[in-house]
Amino acid sequence: MNYTVSQVRQGGRFLSVVAEFDVKGRQEMEFRIASWRPGRYEIGNFAKNIRKLEVYSQDGEALEFQKTSKDNWLVYCAGKLRIRVIYEYFAATLDAGSTFCSNELVYINPLNCLVYDPTAEKEACEINLKVPDQFQIATSMAVKGQRLMAANYEEMADSPILASPDVEHHEFEQNGCAFHVWIQGRHNLNVPRFIEEAKAYTQEQVMVFGDMESKAYHYLFFFLPTRFHHGVEHAASTVIVMGPGEEFNTEERHHEFLAISSHELFHYWNVKRIRPVEMWPYDYTKENYSRLGYVYEGITTYYGDYMLLRSGVLNFDEYCSQFNADLQKHFDNEGRYNYSVAESSFDTWLDGYTPGVPGRKVSIYTEGMLAAFMLDLEIRYATGNAKSLDTVMRSLYQDFYKQGKAYSEETLRALIEDIAGKSFEFFFRDFYWGKGKVEAFLPESLWSIGCELEIGEAENLHEARYGFKLSRGSKVIVTSILEDSPAEQAGLSLNDEVLLINNTPASQGTDWNQLFSLGSTMFVWNSIEGSKEVDFIPNGESYYQRYTIKKMENASQEQKDFFQMWSGQEW
């Protein structure tokens, strides 16, 4: 399969695509475009971005074709040797899994913008990328001038492309792999510092799995001027979009950048190679339902931060900053009592990337991370730290992926039990399929490493006493309400816009604690019910609370030793 891709016109947001397919001996031929992309477990419907589609034979004859489904076409090609499918693709979204073009940037995820011949997926693919001569091209595919070559459709589809005249390029080597760092956009990231830190967490991750089979790996970084955070994993690369790019001189933003970079690298093994049976292989035409999101996203979320701790890139206090943020998300979400993480994994295809119905579901990232943390400590405790979750992940890579096998929940549980030498029926029952069980056992897990859970009142008065949260954007919006709280009883609704608090205009800079005194009155504009006043009556109970972990002051030597074995750091 061969492609020619160019910008339709300067400054526009459309890419011109010419796809050429061999059709010798066929009366008719079906071509399609993917319905979703790995790393985002929801239907993408990329066909909606295509316009002006036409099909021609090799000699320029217009051929009859018809669309047979939302992302499939059938062309009548009797007597033809080769056809050309020509169309324009709307490339106006810049995130880590999209396709975008502008005067200074062409960014392509082949999976979501290139049609393909499903009978030729094993054949070599080539893209002729027509960009100005001064553009530099970054991709994990082989590059020769403006020609990009892949061994098959799978490699091409999983190899995003960045082309720009001002992209930065840095390179380092770690564990026999050449790492390329490509940066697009203005930033103040301390690149030498990042490279040294990346070397450290990379080495730790390779130690988990035993090897890294690729000879090259590419970080494609886009730094935006606005607030953004998104990353997508690929077989030999990752795309990470973050912003503002000029905030990376702060420790908080630098650590956030390290965490997402480490997370996406861990995906190199976990989900790009180690996969559940439902995604072996990927089927790009429909949903790939799986209840194992707690493995491919939850365990990856755990290790993304954990590798920074264990490699010494972060100290324990810095690690706890992100851990506490995840803890807070867990405890703030009443959905943990209503839907398990396994069920929520299945439903990512339904509403996994939106808040959805209040209290309906949980996050496979947050809940999966906490479950992975407890699983790691449980295995360590059962084996006297001789084995750990590392052992499980290494076996999934060496004994499953490298042997051409995927895992199921049954084989995963059997593997864990074989490694730990005990039954984990309770773990799968309570944490993967259970509801509201994590907080019951979390203190025991923390105790094993000499830590404890500290619970305090939320810093914001309206969260602690009235049970609702507010956004701090250009508009002050109600984002969350606890059931049976004073806020709910008063009639406050999600997405209400707060205009006045005790006759004081609500804004991003409002000192809410000063205004939310006992018996506060808010004037609210609600698009459904019109304007209304809401009176809050506190009942003396505490609603949203603040959750943090800390080291125990009276930790035993055994706990301190366990902490050191787990964290790789001195107590």
C-alpha cells in the first residue's frame, strides 16, 4: 500500500491523501478506515473527517464505488490493475492521538487518517510525505528523504509522524536502545535534566521486564501555550502533548512531565506487547471489549510513578504528591460503591473518558493504580520480598508475549497465585470485581511499608460542610455533588453556574472560604430551571475530606526494611 500525503493549501486544516492499492484479478475491492485507535478505548469514527472521496483506476478512469458502512467502501474494479483513492482529511485537532496540520506543523497518526486494504495488511507500506524541504520529519518508521517506510500496515498505523521546520532533536542511549527526543513548541524544559532522569527510569523499567527489544524509541513532545495533558503509547514511540510549555521550570510541572513520560514508556511493554486476549490482535473495526483495564492502564499508572521513586528520580515525598492526588480522586468518587473497576473497564467504550452519570463508575487508571499498589505489596509480603509485581510483569512479557500468547483474567490469576504461593481469589473478588473495598484494606497495605492514611477536612469550606465542588475556570461551575449532602438537599445541580455568593460576584479569584460562612446563600443561573437562589443549611457533618499518606512515627525496623525493599530508598 502506497500513500501520498500533503497539505491541501497553505494555512488550511485539510490534508490531501492519495492511497494506491493493487487490485489485479479482483472484481471488486473493499477498503476501510479504522474506527478507533489503541490507547483510547472508545470508538473514534475517523471516517467523519473525510470529504471529497473519489476512486480512479491507474489510467485515470473514474470508478464506481459505494459506502457500505460508516467506515467501509466498496469499489468495482474488474479488469483494473491498480486503483487510487483520493480524499481530503480534516486535520484540526492537536492532541496525542489526532492528526493536525498548519503552516508550521504536519502531525499525522496514520491509523486515523489513512484508508487501507484489509487483504493487504501484511504487505509493506510507504508514505510520500510532501512537506517543504526545510521541514524535519520525526517518526519511528524508516525515513529516506520524504519517504516513510513500514514493513506492514500494523507498523505504519502505529507510527505517528511529526514534521516541522523548527522541531528540536536530542538523542541518548540506554540499555542498548537509541532514544530520540523530538520537541515541537516553545518551552523552558531542562532537557539535559530530563535526559538523565529518563535514563534512570528507563533502566529501572528494563530491569522489570528483562530487555527492550527495539533498537530505537522516539519521544514526540508537543508543548502548547495552554493547559493540556495527554499521552498515547505506540510500539516504538509515544506522543505527549502538554502545556503551558513555559511552565516546565517549576518542579510541579516537571514532575508531571516525568510521570507521563514514564507512564507511556511502561506501555511499551504493558499493552503494546503484553495484551489481553480481547486485543490479540487489535481489531480496528469495532470495540475491543475487555474487563482488564486494571492491568493495561491501572498497573501502568502505578508503575509510571513507582519507577520514578525506585530509580531515585523522585524522593518519597515527591512520589506521595501524585499518590495522594490519586487517593483523593478515589475517595471523592461515590461510583466506587456502585461499579467495579472490571465493569468500568468494559464501559470505557461507553463513557470511559467523560464524567458520565454521577456516582456510576470508577476510573481504570485510579482504581487500577491502587489495586496494583496493594497487589505488589501483597505478593511481596507473601514471599518475604523475594517476588513482587515485577515478577508477574516479567512473566507476562517473557512467557506470554514472547511466546505469542495473550493473557486472560484466569491465566493472570493463576500466574499471580503461582508466583505468590497462595490464593488470590479474595483479591480478584474484592478489588477487581468488588465495590468500595479498597479503603477497607488500604491501611493494612500502607502499614506493611510503615505508612498510614491521614484523613482531614477538605480545605474548601463548601466541599467540607456542604458537599459540592466548583471549577476555577472562566466561569464558576458546579462540578460534583455528594448524595444527600446539604448542597443536594438545597437543590443545587451539576453544571450550575455560580454568579453570586452572598452578593459577591463569583470568579476564579474569589476567596470562597471567606464567603461560605454558615448559612451562605448563592445566586445560581441554571440553564434548565432558570435563575434561582440556593440556601445552604449545614448539619454539622463533614462531607468531602482530604486524604494523604505519611510515614508512621513509630514504624518498626521490619516495616522500615520492607519500605526500603519496595521503594529502593532508605527510610
